[in-house]
Amino acid sequence: MPEIAANETQGTLVAWTVKPGESFAAGACLAEIETDKATVELPAEEPGVMGEQLVAPGQDVLVSTPICVLLAEGEEAVAAVALAGANGASAAPPAAVPVARPSAPAGPARSGRLFSSPLARRYARELGVDIAGLAGRGPNGRIVRRDVEAAAQAPAVAPPARAGMMAVAAAGAPDAPVAIPHSRLRQTIARRLSESTATVPHFYLSADLQVDRLLELRREINEGRAEKISMTDFLVRAVAVALMEVPDTNVSWTADAMLHHAHADVAVAVATQGGLVTPIVRAAETKTLSAVNAELADLVARARSGRLHPREYEGGSFTISNLGMYGVQGFSAIINPPQSAILAVGAARRAPVVKDDVLTVGTLMHCTLSVDHRAIDGALAAQWLAAFQQLVERPAGALV
């Protein structure tokens, strides 16, 4: 089991994509591995043949634990298994391979590969649905997400027993709550945000930004465009330019030093079925609005399908959390370590505006900047927020 992401201690083997006895080329996907935030492919480093698979789909496996035996073309399986077992015991026979084979998950016995999408399998684990008993409505009978959702919502069928599930619905009490075990993503979110609120000294700055000129510019840009530029695309670009204008805010705190980032790597909070994921637009200050739009659309789509690679959501220097599309006027967000700031963006709303002592009606957007006081002082944060406000209210400056 490889260490897919930094500091990962285990991974979940979602599915084998090569059957025992099948040949594969270098770079071919051997298996799908689920980490805390994504499902990634395990590539073959060299061509070969799939020998014995030591781990069943759905098993959690510690990093560095053997999960299969790969053979060279023409190599005998017995010799390879004996070689694997000879790690520390030179004459170990095949039966003495020191790999504890995980027992199969509770439920019907399975033979061969389970034909279902990775997203369907993840939903099944989160919703407590026994995927082995489902009839697939996808291509060639493949089980897809809607099959799992339909099974989870079916009122006439009690949810199947599942290892680790706490039975809280008492007999005769059909309305009692049922406890569904936390997904790995939800556990990671809970741990990281608890650590952030407990160890990072937050302070907050707020401002109402007038966005009439930005909305008008966006309308003009989107005329005749198939792929529409979103408000979030503008915000990513404005945040990146503001970080370059006030570079002392583009930092991360460590116990030994302050890390000054060369580029504005701007993360965007994305709500998925399993929880919050923050894919990153790298070096956003170097990219056009169109480039930001295309890259962000791809990242968001793959975040929601669990297909991000860890390098696409780890690190970063700043996060944007935009809840304006839900009608939220304002909120405060929790910093995503190791970053030092996060911007919470509310909905644009029509409101009274006083300009040059004249009362008019304008469009305001409320933003709240959460800041790590260890890395950024109040005056410096205020300087960044002023630069960001200038870029939003005079959006042409964010485009050059």
C-alpha cells in the first residue's frame, strides 16, 4: 500500500482493475485507492502479470503492507510468493508468507471483481448500503450512484447490518435515529478543523464591497461565451493579485520559520457529498480569467467525483469559501492549515449606498477575512483587505 498523500497512514483498496493472470503495461492502473479526500489510481511501475491479490476490495490497509504479488512475464506464481515470504526468512515456503490476509467484509461472499463505480462504492459505505445485493442500472449492469441512493431511500427495506454500525434503533421504535459511521473524509475534516480552532489564533476583518462594476464587466465578458465566467473565478484572480501586491500576507506559519510563497496558490472550498474539499488553483496570479475558469471547473468536477490527486488539494497559501449562491449574507470561516487566511464571501445584495454624500442604491457583497495572528498582524491584514477591495470594486486592475 503506497503513501498516496503526505502523512497518510493507511488507504482503502476500493477495487482491483486487473484480474489475477492478466497482463498489464507500465503505467497501467492496477487498483483504485481511496485516501481521506479522493480516489486515485495505483499505476504499475513496470509491465507484468497480476499474480495473487492479498487484499479484498473495501479493506483498509496500512501503508507499506503488501497488497498483491506481481509477476514478470513467464515467472511462476509459486516462486514469486515464496520470494515475498522470504523477507527475513530465506527459506520460507509459500504457505508461510508473512502477510495477514484480511477477512472478507461482512455480507455475501463475492467472487471476482465487483462491477460498480468508485463513487457508488463510496456512497454505499457512507450510507450503510450492502452493494452486493444491488442490481445495477449502469452500462452492462454496472452499479452506479443512483442505485445506491435508491436503496438507501427505500422505506420498505431495513438497512443491512454493517461492521462498526451502532444499533440505536430500538425494536418497536421505527423513528429512532440510526448511526452511520463517519467517512474518512468527514473524520479528516473534523480533526483538521478542531486542530485549527484549538491551535490557530484567529482574528477577523470584514468589509462590504460594492460589486456593480464587477457584475457589469462579468456580463460583458460572458456575452456569447459558452463557458461562463463565474463570480468565484473573478475572486480567485483578485485574491491572487492582492497577495502579490501585499506579499507579506502570502505566508505560512511554522514553528521554526515563516514560509513566504513565491506564487498565489488559491484554494476554493467545494461542497461534496462526503464533506468539504479545497482544490487549489496554482500560481493563480499568472493565469487569465479564462484559464482560471477552465482549471477551476475541472477541479470542482473531479473534487465532487472523488478524483482529485492529493497534490491538487494539499498546501496552498489562501482559501476562498463562497456561500453567496445559497443566499448567505455573511459568515466567518475557519482557517485551513497550513494556510494563514481564508476569505468568507456572502451573497451580492441590493442596498443603500452613500457616495459623495449622495444616497444611491448599489450592489454590496459582504466579505470576512479570517487571519492567523501568528503569521499576519492586524494592520497587514487590513492592508491586504483594502487591496482586495480595490481590485473587486475596480475589476480591470485584476485583469492586467
